[in-house]
Amino acid sequence: MSRRIEIVEVGPRDGLQNEKTLLEVDQKLEMIHRLEAAGARRMEVVSFVNPKRVPQMAGAEEIMAALPHDPARSRIGLVLNMRGWERCVEAGCDEANVVVCATDGFGIRNQGASVEEQVAALANIMGVRKKEDPPVSMTISVAFGCPFDGEVPQDRVVDIVRQAADMRVAEIALADTIGVADPWTVRRRVEAVRKAAGHIPLRLHFHDTRNTGLANAFAGVEAGVDILDASVGGLGGCPFAPNATGNIGTEDLVYMLERAGFETTYDLGKLIELGNWASGLVGKAPAASVSRAGAFPVSAT
């Protein structure tokens, strides 16, 4: 196949935010540099949240200051509110990713705001954004299920997407934050959301909590989505979601896609080496299967 799938690396942000081990700024920078050497072209590198609530995300400004601008790469900052947006712009991020939770239960615990308040915060950001400011994407967290409110109706997700589309965000992502989705639901939800999003590109973000992450990624690709998030080593989780484990591993996703003939920008051998290294930094074995088992054929590494 000649179709290219863009993989947005989220290891330096989502991959680290739930780990007990706190990495130093220089360790995070090494991770970022090694990921870029392995082929990452678009990466969520920092989160502009209160470090008192999420100490793993401290040092965002220092990290961005140490990353020289590169027109061939995009470094993304996670934003939850206006203060986060201001920090993101001041730090020189190439993109801002604003999170809107699909439920009040998760939103209040995660961001201290209801769904309505989060949509309003996104509207305020889009209202003050200048032409020269970074583009804004929106991620809907717990878009397939919430640990506090249970099942998330498709109509609610579509409604949030429609509002974001009216604001003309650059991209819309659906996140299975706690890993409860199944491939059939993914296909239906993508089809419904696409109608509301119009020409705005869609992105998908899956966690592998219940071992369905790669199957869901496959369903998303089959449904026509060309942009997927992943985290090297399968690292990740949400500190405000009970039992939420890691994202799908970047090396697992690259292996599956390239084995089928899809194009990615990644070097699988370097990813496997990096997955083991990054997992070792936080004191655990890699969750990604390919980093444990290796590529096939063996010469691929």
C-alpha cells in the first residue's frame, strides 16, 4: 500500500504523566531527541498543567527553550485552559492540543470543570488566537467510556465535535482514555464524527488497558483515519483515571502498519531500542509487545 499513516508520538507527555518516577528535564530532552532520531515528526512533548497536580509534567518551559525550531517537526503542548494556552504560546510550541472531556464526572476530577465549561474555555482560546499563533487541535478525552459516568453516548461526542468544528479548530481527536472501546464502536463513532467535523482532519488516541488498542487502531484506519497517537514502549496512563494503563506502543503500531504495507516515518529498530530504554528509565519492562519480542523478520531490526 502507498497510503501513509501519521503517528503522533505522545510518550514524552502522556507516556510519563502517570509514572511514579519523575524524570529530569535533561532525561525528557534525551527521550525527545531519540524519538526524533527514530522518525518522530510530530510529537506531544510538554503539558502546560499545574505541576503541583501533575509533577511529572514540570519543566515545560525549560524543555521548549532547549528545542530549537525545526520546520520539519512539530512540537505540541497540551493545554487545558486559558493560562495553559498563554504558556504554550509564550513557550513557542508549534501546536496546542486542547483537551475537552466528554463527561462532567471526568472533567471535574481531571480539569476542575464541566463539559460546558471546557467547551467555553476552548471557545475563548479560539477567540483570542492570533493568525501567527500555533494551530489548535482538540482532543475529546473519555470519548468511548468514563470511569465515573460509565458509557458515553455517541450523540454527546458528536455534539462536542460539531461545536469545535464551528470554532474551526485545526484537528479533532477522539481519545479512549481508559481503554474501553471496541473496533466496531470505533468504526461507528468515526463515521458519525466525520459528518459533524466536515473537512477537519480526525485523529485517534487509544489506550491498551483491555488489550483492544491495536484492534481499535486497525478499525480507525479501515474507517479512513490517517492520524493515530502512540507512545513508545507502550508507556502512559492518566493520573485521574483508576486503572488506566498505557497507550498503544509506537513500535507495535509501526510494526502492524508497515507489515501490512502502510508507510510511516519511523525506524522500527531504533524504536525497539528506545522502548526498552525509556521503560527502564521509569523502572518497568516495556508494555509494547514488539519491544519484548523483536521485529520479524529479524533483519528488520
